[in-house]
Amino acid sequence: LSPGAPVSPAEPISQAYSLALYMQKNTSTLLQTYLQCQGSPFSDPGFSAPELQLSSLPPAAVSFKTWHALDDEERLSRAQGAFLALAQHLQLVGDDQSDLNPGSPILLAQLGAARLRAQGLLGNMAAIMTALGLPVPPEEDTLGLVPFGASAFERKCRGYVVTREYGHWTDRAVRDLALLKAKYPG
Amino acid sequence: MALSTIFLTVFLLALLSLRTYQSEVLSETLPLTPESLNVSINSAHQRLHLQWTIHNLAYHQELKMVFQIQISRFKTSNVIWKESYSTTVKQNQGLHWSWESKLPLECATHFVRVRGKVDDARIPEPKFWSNWSRWEEADAQNSLGPDLLFLFPEDKLVEEGSDVTFCYVSRNHQHNISCYLEAAQIHIDQLDPRVSTFKLKNVSFIRRTGTNIFCEDPGVAMKGTVLFVSKILEEPKDFFCETQDFKNLNCAWDPGSDTTLPKQPSQSYTLFESFSGKKMLCEHRNFCNWQVAQDSQEMYNFTLVAENYLRKRRVSILFNVTHRVHPMSPYNLFFENISATNATVTWKVHAIGNYSTFLCQLELLGEGKVIQQQNVSVKVSGEYLLDDLEPDTRYTARVRCAYANHFWKWSEPISQKFSTSEAAPSEAPDVWRNVRLVSGRPTVTLFWKPLSKSQANGKILFYKVIVENPDKPSKFEGLSIPAPANSTELPLNGSSYQIHVTAHNSVGPSPASVITVSGDPGNREVEEERVNITEDGFSVSWKPQAGAPAGYVVEWCDRPQDLPCDPQWKNLGPNATSTVIDSGAFRPGVRYNFRIYGISTERMAHLLERKTGYIEELAPSDNPRVVTSHLTSHSFTLTWKDYSTESQPGFIQGYYLYLKSKVGEQCLPGFEKTGLTDDSVYCKHRIDNPEQKTFVMENLQPESVYEFLITPYTSAGEGPLGAFTKVTTSSEYSHALVLILLPMIFFILLFTIVCYLKSQWLKEKCYPDIPDPCKSSVLSLIKSKENPHLTIMNVNDCVPDAIEVINKPEGSKIQFVGASKSLTEAEFTKPTYLYLLPTVKNSPGPGPCICFENFTYNQAASGSGSCDPFPITPQVPPGQRGPLTSRGNLLKALEKNYMNSLGEIPSGEASLNYVSQLVSPMSGDKDNLPTNPPEPILCSEYKMQMALPLGLASPPPSENSRLSSTALLDQGEHYR
């Protein structure tokens, strides 16, 4: 094998898949903890505001046809981009909440853990792309100019969108990686 | 005069110059119109800031002016605020004024104008308002973004109880906006087609992360804001400062509730001392350390300022630092020379300076209570002798000190525990005795009560019992009983003994307790009386006795049902005549016996009185077992002798006799009607004497059922109404019947006995034996002399159809006439048949068979089957023929069928089987007939004669049925 030749992608795919499954178990807990700490209406039973979106965060929702038609590079680069944005947004939400909710160490710990896992998944995906011989997209500042003057309500909403999308993207990543796993068996 | 003229001239000149100055001002400043009005918006505080100047003032000129300010909303004609503002105006100096808008400024355009008027006393009237300035517009909406919906104010911080006005701006003309607070919709007032407002009154603190308010235009936009409600900053409470060493002042206070919010850090506390002018920001919310200055400052005036974004609170104290000394806790607390009753305690204090004196408080605690309290003045070291201590007791000594010059506060205490050493027991044990006979030998059981802690003065190790016989003073018997035993048993002989009991701990013995015991149990009979009950227990009283100079002892058992019971006793002085005995062990319904003893000077106890009683009487739990006796037609007797009145849960006062009564029935004399719980009616009789345990029921009806119940009663009630016992009185005539029947039975028995004894005689007289012709003595004479074949009866008168000749060998004793003949004997009979005449018809078929039987000759023969009615097949040996099972059947058959046969059967067809009454003397089997010619008949006997219809044939004969000697004339009749 020549140096730089792609190694077997099965192992990094398997690792990434395991991590995504593990993340998937905690996403709903993170969202519920987050909402409980924000007060009404966020903490009201059955709260949902799908219309709230963040322009800096790509939505996970995609039609099945489109998703299925993605090739490996597109699939992985979209997930890569999303988790890169999520990692940065989770940092922002953590900062917001340490200001708004300094008395909720559990929430802060969960936000920190989610951010670290998102970064871990990014590393795994980069390994997959390397193994597949795909170009690894450079890390970008997806947040750009953050409105630091955002009101407390906007920050609460922002955190809601981030924790919600983190769950959606994790679900999508599990499906992405399951597909890749089937495509590149060990 | 000249001087005054000069003064007047100067005054006039000065006044002239002033007037000139005033006229200059007036001429130059009127009208003083506000100019350069500038309006700015402070969104954070929702304030409009106004700035303007007055240009027309002369240089360095100052003038008091009043300004009128108007604020309009949405349009200039909608004036919402007017205010006058007075100030001193300088030339070209900017004037500032601000106004807080209740409505968030972002929601509406505001217009402001100002006019002014000189309001200076130096300026004479009239004073005119200047012209209004131009309307200046303040519009924050221009800075809003491109969204469709905006909600204001954002992140507002208010105190609890405030009123807050919110507003939203919608750029959607067809909006349908609803706003919510904590999931509740809020009422909205529309101010403008695009602007609406709502007001939250008296807001309360919900959570630190703020109260969320949001508005949504469904499907279009949603906006929210957070209202941060702060708790109201409280004034610091209990603020004080003190020192331990004159180097540091420790100031502390109660800060109250924390007002920290995401929009507001925790309130700060600042300490300011006015004499020194020093100030420090406290790091903690509730205390601060202030360095004491080296310049011996004694007086301090502290102001503590609490502050947050919304409010400031302050509190001040003024004090002399020497009056605020709070010493440190003393140290090195030790005990020296600890004995049974004394101990010396020492301690040290932290000195302040060279001349300080401390007042120390020493407390001695035992079992958590303060026993002693002493104040000791101390410079450096304290010492105190604690006395009057109890031996073998654990104490705690506690010391705290205060600055003696000016008492401010006690220091934190220091405490230490110690225990005094043991001493010999101080009291003799309380001893009592119980003398009884064990195996005929008097035995005393000594009981003693354990010494209390204050009496024992240590751990009791053992008790020593010394028995002294007064008759032999030199002879002692010592006995050590290890603790915690509280009794011992000593066998005695008949004489008296003096017993000494001492309790010993590690230090020594207690004083001896002396008791004199006689070998005689001395259970003299003393009448028992009832004891009185009070709220406190049993009130035992007795008559004073001359022979009890040493006092009295009341003895009882807490649990009299336990045997042997553990005796309890109470010592009483010689003058006592009563006492109240109370024990937690006393139970209702238990009988307690009390014995009162008098104690002589020799410590000998004599039984004086006995008392008994219940702490609370209960109703009897059981009814007596009643025995009924002496039952007659009019009375019976009830007895319950085995019912013990002593062992009942109360004093039995008597008995109730209940008798069930029928409706409308009168009660017996002495009974009265009563109703019970089950609505039944009973007759009730009361027996007042508890010892009357028998009762005669009289005046009863013969042959009647009486149901009764006997139940005892105490002061607490009567026994259970259990099952009634039934008694039936006897018949009135039964007595007479007995008188008649008994002799009759007697005579019948006597007659029977006599008959039995004389049965042989009676038999001979009433039914002598019928002589058997065959056994006749005459026959024997004839046989022997003339003809051996001679028979008793001549058969010449009969015309037989057939003759059955039974060949009976001479000498055979077998007979067919006796019913009692055994089967074995019958089997030997082998009759021989001699057919003399043929039957009328040889054809086979049924034919009547008639048998004649001479019953008078021998009745028993009919039952024996000697006239067998069964048809017998030629092939079947006669020995296999079956018998008729009973004589009755046979007779019945004869009566019925015989007559029918005679009437129905034609004479020509009838075949009669005649069975000869002569018993053939032949013997042998019928089958042998052809081969064995008849032998000479040795003896002929009468046999039963029968004519049986063949149709009456019985079931086939069994092999054992060989009793018949019937000869059949027509054998073919047997085949069908």
C-alpha cells in the first residue's frame, strides 16, 4: 500500500456509528433538561416550536428521496458541516446558560458533554472521509457574527433550537452511518 | 453728618448700579426661548433625555428659570406629559432633563417641546413665558430590524411588586396576536393600528432565570421577552461590630434575601467609617473585617450600605470599641485532685493588653442540668474548687468568659467532663422477709431493694448477709451474695434470728439493715378487710398498734397471679396509720392483697391487718357451672358450689338468675320481668348473698321446659349472658306409674324365675312328649316274640297308588320325622321305591301330584321335606332333589294349587301320586330298584302324605337336598 492510501473505512464507520448511537440515547434528556430550566412556555408539557430556526444552523430535516440520493461525500460533508456548527452553537448555548442559569450545573454539564461528543463525531467522520479518500472540509466559523446583544428570550430560543437540532442531526447521523456501515462492511 | 451723607451717597449709587444691571438683564434676556433642544432615547432605562440651552444670557450671568416641558405620543397634539422644571441657568450651559416612559419607547414616536420663564426674584414682575421650542421627535422604531413582530421592553429588571407595561409592534396589518405569561393569555389594549400594550401589575418573583412573556401571530411570527423580577433588597439586620483583640473589628449582619439575577449581580455591601473617613467593600454578604487603626481610635461610626441595581439600603452604628470586646474562648481546662466529693478546676484566658480583667462563669452540669454556677474574676489563669459533689458521678464543667471592664458578650464556652471517685454506700439496704415452711422446715427469704445511685456511691459489688442467733451471740453465719441479686433464702430452725444485711462497693460496706426473723411463720388468722381506692391508688389504713414502735410495713404483690410472687413493701413510720400504695403494675380486675405488719424494736414483724381490693372492679368474665338436681314435677334445685368468689375480677355481690319467659307468661314468685339486649323477655331473680350457691326453683309446671342462666355480678356489672340451660320438669303421674310398674315388673320376673326352675314339671304337666310308636316298648316285645316285620298300623283301609317302602335296616335309628335331624344323618337315608301300579297316561307331561300329609302325626315333618313336592327326574338321584325352603311356602302352595288342581284337571287325566303313610322298611337307592329286589321290610313307619300338582315344581334341587323320600309315579311328567 502506498502511503496515504485509504485504509479500510469499516473501522472508523463502526466507531462513528457506536458514538452516534450513544449520543442518540442522551439527546432527548438534554432537550428536556434544557427546556425545564427555561421556565414557561419552554417547560410547559408538550412544548414545541418547529418554526423556530437558526440561520446559522443547517436544519436536519430532509426529504427521504434527497437523503437517499446523496453520495458518500455529500452525506458525510453535510453531517460534518452540521456537527461543526452544532459544536460551536453548543458552546454558545453553554455560555448563554451559564449566564442565565448559573444555578443549573446539570444542564451546563450536559451541554458541555454534548459539545464534546459532537466534536468526537466530527473526528470520526473525518477519519471515515480520509479512509474513503474524500477531501475533508476545512473547519469553518459557522457562527459568524454572533448577536451578543441578543435578548434573554432570544438566547433561550436559540438554545432550544440548538438542543433540538442536535437531536435531529444525531438521529440523521445514525441513519447516515448505518447506511455507510452496510455499504462498507468490515 | 458728613459721614452719613457719604454713606447715603454710596448706597444710592449701589442701588442705581443694581437697577441698571437688572434692566440690562431684562432687556437682554426677554424672551429666553430654549434652543438647541436635543432628545435622545435610553432604551435600557426607557428614558428620554432632553438637552437644551439658553443663548440670550449675558456672560457669567446666572438666572433662575422655570421650564415647561410637553411630551406627545404618536402625534404632537396627543400630549401625554406636562412637567415644570426649575433650575439656574448659565449662559450657553446645557440644561438636562430626563423622563421615564412607562410605555417602552420603541413602540411609539414621542415629541417633545420646551418653553421657559424667568423665575428669579431679582427680576420684577411681569414675567412671561417664552415661545415653545420646536417639537423634537424621538423615534426608536427606526432602529428596529426587518422582523414582523417586536415585543418590548427586553430583559427588563424590576423589583417585586412593580407594575410593568409591555407593548408590541406588528408590521403585519392583518395580525391576530396573542400574548402569554406563564401559559396564561394576557389582555391587550390597542394603542395604534400597529401598536398594542398590556400591563402586568404587582409582578412577583417566579424564578431566577426570569419570567417569560411571549406574543405570537400564528403562522407569522413569535416574539418573547424576559422580565427579571428581583426581590426587594432588604435593609441589613442585626448589624454589629466587635473585637477579640483590639486589632480587628468583626462586623456582621443579616443580609436578608439574595437579589442575584442574571441581569443583576448579588447585592454589594460597603462599610464606611465616618471618623476615619475610611471605606471598604465587603467580600462577603454577611460579614466584614475592619482593621483597627493604630492611633487608638476608640469611637467608631460605621455605615453599612447594601446596594443592587435597583435599590440602596444603609444602616449605621456608633460605638466605643472597648465596649465591644468579645473574648476568645478560654483554654486549658483541667481538673485536679478529684475525690469523691471535691475537684479543682483550672483554665486559662487569652489576655488582651496588660490590664485586662475577665469575668469567667464556671458551670457544673450533671445529667445535662446546671448544678452549680460560679463567677470568677480572672487575669490570665482561673481556678476554682468544686465541692459538694456526689461520689461516683459524672460531671461536666463549662467555662466562658467576658471582658470585665465592659460586659459585651460571653465567649464561646469550653467544657470538659470528669467523674468523682466512689465512696462507701451511705444508706442501709431496705430489707424485708418472707417466712414459710419448706419441707416442714421454716425458711426465710430475704428481699432487699437496690440502693439508689445517690445511696450506693458506686457500683454495688455484693451484699453480705450475717445471721446471728441471739441465743448464741458468738455464732455468726456470713453470706456474700453478688449483685445484682436482690433476695436470698435461708433455712432456719425454730428459734429467732437477727439478720444483718449490708451492701458493698469497692470502697466499703453500707450501714447494716437489721431484721429479726422468728422460725415461726406466724401466719395467725387476721380478718381480711376491703381496702379503699383513691385516685392515687390503694388507700391502706390500719389501727395504730402499741406493739409497733419501730414503724409499719405494708406488703403486697404487684402480680399476685405469679407464684411465688415478688413481694413489694413500703416502710412507714411509727406514727403512720395509713398510706397510699400506687404501682404502675396494678391492673383492673386483679385482686390485690395487702398485709400490714407492725415492727417491734427488735425489728421483728407482726402481722396486724389484711386488706384486699381491686384498683378497678370488672364484671365477672365467667358464669358458674350449675348442677341441676332434685327434679320433680314442680321444682328442681340449682347448685354451683364449686364457683370461687375469691378469684373473680371484682367482689361478687350476688347472682342473677334468669329464666326465659314466654310472651304473656307471668313470672314465678320472686322473679321480675326484664328485657335483655336481644329483645327477649326474661324473668330475673336476684340473689344478694354471694355465698348462697344453691337455689330451689319452685312452683313450676309439670312436664314443662325451663331455660335458666345464673350469672354473678360485681359493682362493675354482671357476667356474660351465655347459654341458657334447659330443664324439663317431670310428669305429675310419673310417680304413681312408677309405684305400679315396679311391683309388676318384679312379679313378672319372679314368675319367670319360678317357671324356669319348674320348667320340667310344667312340661310334664302341660305338654308331655308324644310317644313314638317305633320306640314303643310294646313293639319291641312283639318284634322279639312273634313277627319281626310287624308294624303298628294296618294299612288295609288305604288303596294306595304307590307305596313307598323304605328299607330300614334294623337297628337304624334314623328317622325322618324329627325337624332337628341333622343333614348328615339324612344323607344316610336311601329310600327304596316300589312301583306297584302304572300311571293312567304314560305320555310325558305335567300332571297333578297330590300329597297327603298327616300333620297331626308329626308337625315337624312337614318342614323337613319328608313330603317333598319336587318332581324328580329318573336320572337325578333322589339325593339331589331340593327341599322346599320353608314350611310356610309349602302350605301356601298347597292351599292354592291343590284346590285348583282338583277343580280344573279332568279326572281321567289327573294322576295322583300317593305317598304312603307307611314308611317302607326298605332301604337303598331308588336306582337300585331293578337290580335290587325288595328286601323283607324290617320296619315300616308312617310318613307324611302329600299330593302335589307337578306344576308347582320348585327350582331344581341341589345336591344337598336329599331329604325327600317322595316316589313319583309318572316320571315323564318331569320333562318339559
